[in-house]
Amino acid sequence: MPPHRALLIVDVKDFSTRPGRYHAELTDRIPLILRQAFQRCGLVDMWDETRFSGGTGDGYYLGFTSTKLPLLLNPFLPALQEELDYRNTLSAAEAPMRMRVSVQVGPMTDDSISDLSTGSGDARVQAHRLLDAEPVRDLLTRSTHKTCVAAIVSQAAYANAVQGGYTGESPDDYVATPVRVKQFEGTAYLRVPTPTGDLLKQGFVPPEAPPAAAVAEKLGANTSNTMNFSGASGTFVGVNQNSTNHGKQNYRVGHD
């Protein structure tokens, strides 16, 4: 079995919406930002200790020995938030750079003959699935540009690094969420170093809307009042619908 490795993957929000002429420049900038974030938190030596690394076009990945896992969560995530916020402030005319981050640990190859197969394994596939999951995407959608980092952490990484006490953080800093992406289904943990906007109002996982059937029942959608009046001129039948039908009334007048 391949050795356990700690894996960090980042992806730039809205990369594809930027003009194509800037894509190459932005792609080259991503590893520079990551390295600067490591330096910001006093871990610049880790950059030279990667077991494997590479670009994904709109992102970047870094593999380390599993002992480095806690450091990828703390202090690296807050340092990446600070670095991106700093750069966004300096280049206020440009669209702010914001990143989704996935952190994973598990068996991955790092001694393959081919660079293409280095870092392979189910754990690597799962990390990419987590990065594409709706819960972590939603974090950047419901926050302001001052939230520059939204992270999703695998259950294995959370259990070993956070619950194990190695990050020095409270487990309450992370919010559990169900994840379903393609063939992957499981639980992951959300982490936002600087939450803003709706994340402060409703939390990292927004409350679910009540089922339509419950709403309809509450409003009395299935109730109606039927009134029958008989007289010499005929019969009047009135059906009084509730507010879901905007108070519409149907009448039928029949003659004897």
C-alpha cells in the first residue's frame, strides 16, 4: 500500500469568467501566492519538502508527509486568507482572488517513475470531489469578497488532525456537512478563517427550506368551503379557495 500523504488542493473562484488573455498569468501566480502564505506563517521550509506538486490550470496541489497535515489546517489556512486579502487590497481594480481549499490525508503514491502517476490513489480522487462539492462552493457565494478562503476537510483529516488535538484548534471551528459528488458520498468539515455576509447570519450550512407539502398543509392548500343556496331563481354554489389561489371564487348558477 502507498504511504499516507497529506494533500492540499486549491481552486480559484470564477477563474473561467476572467478574460482568457489573463489565464496564463493567473495560473503562474497561484503557486507564488501559496508559497508566500507558507512564508507568512513561518512554514516556508515546507514548500521545499513537498512530495509532489503541480498545477491544475485554475488551481494547484501540494502533497506532504502525513506529519505535516495539522499545519495545513493551522496556521496555513488563516495565513492564506491573510495573503489573499492583502493582495486583493493592493490590486483593488482587479476582481478579488478567492480560493476553495480541500485538505485530505490517505494513501497516495509519491515514488512513481512517471510524474503523471505521482500522487495517485482513492484519497486523491476524493480530495478533488470535495473541492467541487456544493457546500464549499456555497460558502464563497454567500459571503463577501473579504472572505478569501473557504476550506473543506475530509473526515479522515478532521479526525486525525483536529479531533486529535494536533492543530491546536477547537473542533467547533469546523462544521460538518453531508457531501455527495458523483460516486462519492460522505461527511466533510467546513472551515472559514474569516466568515462574512450570510455566513455570519445563517451559518456555514444554510437552513433547509421546508418541504412544499408541509408549506401547503400549513396554509391549508387542501381545504375549501363550499356554500349552497337554493332559491326560486336557481341554485348558487360557491367555492372559497384559500390564499394560495389568491382568493379566487368559482360560481355556478343553475335554473330549475
